[in-house]
Amino acid sequence: MRRLRQLAERTPAGRERYVDLLRALAITMVVFGHWSVTVIGRDAAGQATGHSALGDLRWAYPLTWLAQVMPVFFLVGGYANAASLTRLRARGGDAAGWLIDRSARLVRPTSTLLLVLTAAAAVAWLRNIDPAQIRQVFWFATIPLWFLVAYLAAVVLTPPMYALHRRLGLAVPLVLVALVGLGDLGRLSGPEELSYGNYLFGWLAVHQLGFAWHDARAAPPPAGPGESPPAEAGATTAPPPAGTDAAGPSTPDRPGVRRRRLPTSRRAGLVFLAGGLGAVLLLTVLGPWPVAMLKVPDERLDNAAPPSLALLAVAAGQLGLILLLRGPAERLLRRTGPWQLVIGVNLVVLTVFLWHLTAAILLIGFLDAVGTLPTPAVDTAAWWAWRVPWLLLLSAVLAVLVAIFGPVEARSGRHRTGRRTPRGTPARSALAVAGYAAVVAALLVNSTTPRQAPEPLGTPVPALVAYLAGAGVLRLLRSGWGTRD
């Protein structure tokens, strides 16, 4: 509590606290959403199994328009990435230094999860557990890494995509939305391969809106005589001189779709909300897209894998709601208690996300071992009654895991963008990109490997080797290798 109080007291006056709140809420909703729809049953051999209840809860499909909060995470991710990149560049750093710095917060907690799960899988294999069963448990525990593949790709592309944003503004996400539409056409009428790019284009479109939100927040209002423009949101030191920003001269925003700044007024919020809801109703009720924005077993199309036009319409509606609630939320976050809570969650937010399904595996295994695992049928009174103790028990298990592994992320989160960063060599830049590429490729291979493949270590060995190589390169670069004074 003492550290939280100190961090709260040191928060810059211009920080956009609402972004931190949205990140914490998004991950919390993902965790409780996954836990809430879990159905525990038994297979023919009597082994405990799990699946999603959404296939049996059709009435809940519209609720997924709020429960699918990955667009919110990419929105705030774009904001945070733009803010940290511009701050570092203003202090003499470069894109490679930013990527290396960012990898500490993202890769180290992920490495901890993978190493622990791999060690557990190796122990199970030595005890003659079926490799297919090992893989199934490993696959379930690493479902969150699907999201991390897309987010790490967005991070790697942040320097060039932010430069494109500075040049073309909101035209960039509009082009990306058009590409998503082309991919959806491929899913509906072929060839399906056209839709593969949506995994990147869909999330990048939302990420670009985060850039535009940052530019809107960072843009100084016209200063009166004798007045100085306010500090950039999130800045930890004095802002650049008047008339400039961290990326160059501050010029009036362009008109039309090339404007760099997101409209953030209440009127804009109403437009986004109404337009997003109207579009998603047309696409799902009259169009061929599913109503549910989360994966439903046996559904022909999945709005989230890859992202569809319907999901982007939901993202627009969520953006409108975010803008409408911004005022009350900012007033709440000026209070010490709520702001300390938000800081506390954000210190370990990735740890919470990465370990929440492992918590479910541990709890199910324990209850099954002691013979007290309830397996009520979905949507029955017994199933609903079990939701409350189920969520409470899972929260307790996750709290223990966060207490053990959370310090890895908390220490990694002490970014160096607040001080001058020396520029690196061209080799350092190439190695930074290569390190990220190896990590992303390894996580992608793990996520696409069938859940019942016989993998003694839980994941394919080439994927594990590639991940460790990429993470090792990034760790070496974080130590200062390749910089020049």
C-alpha cells in the first residue's frame, strides 16, 4: 500500500488516468468472462473436461458486445504506445530502443509462464502421462497467448504505423477496415485465405485509433498571452517547447479523413455509439455475421478469429461509450483510493491475464483430486448457483499466482523512457526486430498446434527454441548491448 500511495502521489498532473482504468477493466472483464462461461463435465473415460457455455446460452449473445473487450485493450495499447514512443524520441532515443524497452514488460512475464508450464509438462512426461493429455492442458493454459501474438505484432509495427498515422491520420484505419471487409468477403464466398490478414488488419485498425486519441490528448490548446501549453498526457518531465511536440512541429489538424486527432467530444461519442450499434445490427441481424462476438462452439463464423467487420462495428460503439463515460470516470480517478486501485491492477495486469486459465486448471485438478468437483449441466439452477463460489475460489487461486509471479511484471514495468536513451547501432535495430519476430512466430506456432497433438513438453520443441532465442536476444539488448554513447 505504501508503494501504491507513493506512485499515486508521483502521478503527473497531465496523465490520462482514464486509459489506465480502461486497461484494468478490460483485462478484469476478460478474466471473469472466461471463468463465468466455463462448463465442467466428464468425458467417456471419466476425466474432467471443460468447454464454453455460450453454445447453450443464445440469449446471452448480445451481451458479448460488451464482454468482448479486446478492442478496448488495443485502443488503450495504441494510446500508450504512441505516448511512450514520442516521449522516448523527445529524449534522443530511437525506435529500436523503444522496442527493446517495451519488451521487458511484455516478454518477461510471458517467458515466466512458458518456462513454468514447460517444466510442469516435463515432470508430467517423466511420470508417464500421455503426451496428448499434456498438450491439451498446456493448450488450455496458453489460450491467452493468441491475443499476445496480435498485440506483439502491433507493438513491432508501432514506429512505422505511427509515422504513417502522422502523415495520413484517420485514413489509415479506414483503409484497414476496408481490408478487413475484403477478408470477410473471402470467408463468406472464398477464397478463405483472404481472411488471414484480418488477424493483423483488424487489430491494427483499433490500435491506430489509439494513436489518434493520444494526439488529441497531447495537442496543446491555443495558449493565451503569457500562458504556456499544458504538459503532454503521461509526461514525466517538462513538455517540449511551445509549438512542438515529441514527434516534431505541432501543426493544425488536417481536415477530413486525414486528420490526426480523434474527435473526443460528447457529440462524437454519441455518433460513434449510434453508428457502431446501427452497423452491428445490420451486419448481424440482416447480414451473415454471427451475433456473438466471442467464440461459440460449432459456429460457422467467428467474429474474433479473425476480427470481422461486425467486431469493428462493436469496437466503434465501445469507443462511443468510452467517450461518453470519460468525464465521470476522470472525476472518480482524481480520488486517491480508486486511483491507487487502478495503479495496483496495472502493475500486474499482464500477469493476471496470462495466469487466469492456469488458475482454473489448478482449481479443477484440486477439486477433482479430492472428489468434490461439481459438474452441473449448463443453464440449470445448480450451474448458476455454482457461479458465485466458483468465481470466488478462482479469484483466490489467481491471487496466489499473482503474488508469486506478479513481481516479475512489476519490476519489468519500470520503463526507462523517462530518461535519455542512447541511440543504437543498425545491428541492434535489426536484432530487436528479429527478437520480436522469433517470439511472435513461436507463440503463433504454439497457438495453431492442435490441442491433442502428442507434445511431451506441451508445445512443439522448435517453437520453444525459437521463443527462448528471441527472448534471449531481447534480454541481451536490454542489458545495453549495441548502444553507442
